[in-house]
Amino acid sequence: MASEATDTSRLIPQRLPAERLGVAVVAELVELIVTGRLKEGDLLPPEGPLSEHFGVSRTVLRESVKRLEEKGLVIVSQGRGTQVRAPGYWNMLDPVVLSALIDNDESLGVLDELTVVRASLESAMARSVAEAHSADELRRLENALTAMRESESETDSFRQADVVFHYALMEISGNRLAENIAKHLYKRAVESSRYQGINPPDAVAKTLDEHAAIVEAISRNDPAAAEQAMHDHIHVSWERRRLPDHAPRTRGGGQASSE
């Protein structure tokens, strides 16, 4: 943990955001904290110098620091200043924080963690759907799978159909908390080129087979099989996609197209 004497002023880039000054200041500071350039225990520079570095008023600076505190990245103490908090306090579902984590995830460790959490949530939701669903809900999943098959030759359309399938299953599960968390993670992940990875020739066919296994398990009301099929799909598809030069733990080359 850094001492109060740590000079963090040099880490703050001197620039004038063209618009939405507070948003720009927050994004810059979030990135500095997430990337570790401002470490746990470091104190942000005093208000005056920091506002000068960013070219913003002290009012804008105070509001920006307040946003950081709401996101759990810093704590403001009377007489001590603004101190960077440990990652365990960060709100990692916050869009700005999650984006910074993923965008600066050179080792892909964050995406590995995201995959574990997502697989846990979605496999539990798949189990719930297999335990209880209506004929219309099953038909919704079958239609989503059909849409994936019909768009398999168009990459963008296929990926979108894939998203629709997963969202449908989340919504049918009725677990609103798991749905909300999983959608936040999934939505931001699919926007990342690192998460998309590389497309091997058989990726689409394997992805379709994996989704079909999920639907088949649900259709025969087999909770354990549905849970396992979803869990395996999310992990295996990530291992296919995972970029080879960042994939020490990946089986089978780490390449794929969809999830």
C-alpha cells in the first residue's frame, strides 16, 4: 500500500476533454485505477492540482470524485483525502468499471473470471427452465435455435441470434437477479474483440450442437442435463475463442466464433 507521500500527480494526463467534462474525468480516473497505475492505498492529488491537470472546475472535479466513490473505487476521508480502495470494493457491474476492466484485460484474466460467473448463473437458469416451463416458452427457445440455424452463414446475424437465445432462456428462468447480472456481463463481453476471439471453421456447427443439447435437455425436463449442457457450452466455447497467444489454460487451440 502506498504512503501519503506517493506522488500520483504525474500519472494524471494533462488534457482538456472536449465535452461532458465530468464523464471524461471519471472515465480517465477509472482507467488509471483499474489498470493499477493508481494503486490500492494511493491518494489522489489535492483538488486544486487535480482540477488543473484535467482543465476542469473544482465543482466538476468534486462531482467526478463523488462518482468514483459511488462506484466503490475510492473513499473520501475528512483530513486524509481521496484514497484508492481494494478491488474487492469496486462495483464491477458498473458499465464504466466493467468496460475499463475488459478493455485493459491484456492477459484475458478478467474474461476468464467473467466466463466462470456467467456459466454459473446461466447453468442455474437453464436448470430452472428445465424444471418448469410452458409449451410456449419451450417454443420460444426452439424458435431462437431455428433463427441461429437460419443465420449460420452470416456472422453478425448469427451472433445476434445467439444473444437472443441466451436472453430468452434468462427471461424464461424467472430469476430476475441472475438475469440482470448475467445480461450486464454478457452484453459488455460480446462487445469486446478479445471475447469474440478467432473463428475456426467448425465453430458455428459446434455452437449449434451445444445450443441444441440445451434445448433437448429442457424439452425432456432434465434439469441436471440442461445445467451441464449450458455450463459446458459456455466454458468450451470460450476456450475455442480464447486467443492462442493469451491462452495457457486453453484446450484445443483456444479459438471459436460464438458463444
